[in-house]
Amino acid sequence: MTVPAHSVVPAPVEVIPAPGVAFALRPDAVIEAPTAFLGSYLADVLRPPTGFALPVVTAGAGPGDIALVLADVAGLPDDGYELEATADRVTIRSRTETGLFHGVQTLRQLLPSTVEARTVHAGPWTVPGGRIRDYPRYGYRGAMLDVARHFFGVEVVKRFVDQISRYKLNVLHLHLSDDQGWRLAVDAWPRLAEVGGATQAGGGPGGHYTKAQYAELVAYAAARHVTLVPELDMPGHVNAALTAYPELTCDGAAPPPYTGVDVGFSTLCVGKDVTYAFVRQVLAEVAALTPGPYLHIGGDEAHSTPAADYREFLRRVQPLVTATGKTVLGWHQIGPADPVPGRTVQYWGRTPEPDEDARAAIANGDRLLLSPANRVYLDMKYDPQTPIGLDWAGHITVRTAYDWDPATLLPGTPDVIGVEAPLWTETVATPADIDLLTFPRLPAVAELAWSPQSRRDWTEFRSRLAAHGPRWTLQGIGFHPDPEIPWT
Ligand code: ACM
């Protein structure tokens, strides 16, 4: 049995089927790939379920083989690819390794779902014949994992990278600090991780990444064409930092560690010079670990920072970001603060009308990243029965997450660079919790960010998505069986 081409999520830009034609992988097939990583990535997917040897070669693919080819494909942007399946072979072409990686994800979904098994299964390992031409709608296709409320170690984050990259997302935003914990070692301020990292929501042991571990995550993600965006939230959401360095508070007294889930009670002291030495040194060290373009400085829910202080803080801090060579990213509350060039604002509103802060960002001409809380906050419950999650932005079914258009969410013609689905972890403590809230909504958001609006249709998406349930089961992902999806 073959999976129809139309089960691919996110929907490709163009699919031209070749009726009656199918490719079948032969037991003696080879994988031709231009880099060792791409070849071994695909071989690692295909060898366990097929039991085939699938040697990786750099040239000479023939009948029955798979070829990944770096080539200039007319009319395709850099991260696009073309996948051609004939009776003879499967060829994926792209100008870039990123495009080839995207094509590999599509190939994986064109094979029978048992390709996701890690034990040998019966073939045939067929791919429906035809040609796919595909490229993304938006350059920023993101997910966020809050490792501050609950800490998740390197292996859990790598697994999340694996999951999001299968759906062609290319950004992982890590929320690295909050009232409940500080998660990244900083040499100039060692107590941030040692003291500020030793707590989490609910009172567990917390934890933090050493610089070596963080660099390992950056490299692991980069190999999968995912860029890390580190967030150090300020001037609010800083209780963990203040427990470690009381000189950052206005009264100099260390607050107790915080393991609850309230927000808005902590602030850096805007009037003290040490605050800016702290921010400058932290940002410099994080920038040095970050090949990607963005440093996220939070800026949300600074309810304990007087409005004038908040603007003054950002007036001084945004240039500290740009001085590192990075671009400022912040939650849309930074909208009223003086913009700096290239600034990008992450919209997390939940009403049809943007609030004053978002309107200020749009009026500034800030670039916008869309994370409307009532659509793509993965920490919201699906329905009242969902065992974990919050509901302040409503219940978010798969349809609610899927059925909107980023181009028309906000009035006017804002400069939208993409979509990001945040997973806040106040109620999320285990990898199984991550899976339950992420699947199936993350693939729905991935299609929003990748596929042209003209290719997106809820009714058709439902049946495509249904074919992914068995794949998730084989991958060990415990997903929410949303009743609107006709699971097979
Ligand atoms: C947020 O949800 N506080 C950005």
C-alpha cells in the first residue's frame, strides 16, 4: 500500500502525479548524497524498517536507487526542492542542502507509514510516481520550548528538534530564563545557572545547560536546518536571576526562589548601572554561542516595571543587542519602545484587534512574527478534558490552530516574517506531556507557515493529517486524538 502524495504535511506547493507509476526501493539500492550527513540521515531513517544495507555513495545512483542532488532547479528559491519519482528512481534536487533536507522529509512521508518503525517490516517500499515542486511561504517557521518553567535536558530538546524538523520548521526558540529558573551557564555571572538554575515550577530540581551542552544543541539543530533563537526574558520574569544576584534588585535584597506559576512580580532595577553591565555581558556570551541572527529579549508582562522605566530600559538594552551583531526579537510589548533597525516583534495577542503595543509595532514598521495565543499557543488545552495545559486564551482544537491566514490576522499590511508556535511549560513536566500538546497541532502550524494559502483547506488537511497518526505511534509520540480528524 502506498500513501497518496496528498498526505504530505505541510502541503507541497505543486504535486503532479504520474498515474500508474510507482517507484519501489530495491534491497540492493544505494543512496547518493552530496554530504555524508544527508546520506546518513536518510539511511538512518530507511535501514531499520527495510533491513536493507543502503550504502551511501557520492555519485552513480542507478535503477532502484535514491539520489539527492545539489543542482540549480529553475524557478525554485534556495530552500525549495524538486522530488521526482519514476519507476526507475527517486531524485531530489535543490540548490541547497536545506532544500534537500526538506525533500528528504517529503520522501519519508511518501513511503508507507511503517518506514517510521525501528524494526524490520515487510515492503514493498514504494513511492507514488510523479513530481513535486515545493518551497516555503515564510522564512521563519518556528516552535518555542519553555525550558525555564520546567527544565528539559539536552536529549529531550534534541528529540523536539527531530520532531519539528520533520515538518519543515526551521527555528527553535528556547525560553531560557524566567522567574522559576535560569537555564544557561554564563561565565561572567556563574550564580545565574548555579543558583538561579536550581529550581523549577512545582519545586523540582531544575537544571541548566553548560556552554558545551548548549553548543551541542546549536550544532544538532543546525545539522537539521533548524536555527536556535535564545531568549533571556527581561526586565520582568527575572526572579531566578535576582535570587542569584540581589544587586540586580532596587533594594539589594534577594527574593526567595519561586516555584509557582504567577507572572509579573519581578523586575531588574532600571536605575542601576550594574543592570546594564549584567545585560551587556550576558548578551555578549549568548551571542557568541548563537550563529543565528536573533537574540530574544522577552519584554512581556513586565507588570512590576513602571512604564517610563520600561521604555528607558529598552532604550538602553536594544543597542546592546545590536552591538553584538544580532537582531532584536521581543514580545510585542516592546512595540512602544524606540525601534532599532531590523527589530522583530513577536505578536502573542488573542483578540481580533491588536492592542496598543502591537499597533505601535505595526506603526513603527517593525517586522512581525505571529504567535497569536488563541491560535498557536501549544500550552492551551484542546478541550476541557485535556489533562494538562492552560485555558486563559481558550481551547485550541486542531482546526482552530489551522484555520486562519497569517497575511490577514492583523490589519494593514504588516511585514510578517513567519509563524511560531510556543509551548509554555507551567503544566508540562515530561516528554510525554510535550508530545500530547504538540501533536497534532504543531503539524497544523507547520502547514500555515510553509504552504501557500491557496493550497490550504481544512477538509482536505484533516484527511492528510489522519495518515500521520500511525507514523507518530511508530515514533513513540503519544498524540491527542482530536475528534475532528478521521484517524485511520
Ligand atoms: C507570553 O505569553 N507571556 C509571551
